[in-house]
Amino acid sequence: MHLVHVRLRAARPRHLPPDACAQLLALARPGDALEHVSPSSALDKNPTLGLFFSCPSLKEAERAALRLALQALRSPVFAGYAVEACGATLISLLSLLPDEPPTT
């Protein structure tokens, strides 16, 4: 499973409609392997959408996410938004380590 974040920016800040995620899912083709879409917050005026893909590679997931996001911008639901960023968020393994080594 790959998670790709699509960060949107509104020309005039406004909230996404409640059916925005369903609309994005409806645009997906079977080959996109899009499983789920989750918004950052219904109240966020410049939202980030989390797109979950079951495709084999992260590269495929990022390509599909960008294509779907750009396609969505042509629909009335996403009118007035632009894609500010699209990609997977990589987490450094060092950030997962504790601040101090364990004591023995």
C-alpha cells in the first residue's frame, strides 16, 4: 500500500464539499489501484488529500495521484483549486529512534 499526499490550494480559501473524496474515487480507473481517499480535515481551506494505492510501486502511485488530481481540477467540485504538491511523504528512519539511547 502506498500513501500519496495531494496538497491543494484554493484561489479563495473554501472548504471541500463533503463528497469531494467520493468524486475523486469515481475518477479512478481500475488500473490506478486507488483504494481510499482521506481528507486532512473537512474544515481545512487548503486541504491535503491522502490517496491510498495498492499498485506495485510508489512511482506508479505518484503518477496516478497526479493524473487524478489534475483531472479532478476540471470538475465543479474542485473548481478554484490548484495542486500545490503531490508525492509520498518520506519518513527518515532516524526520526523513529528515541531521543536518548535506552539504559541497561
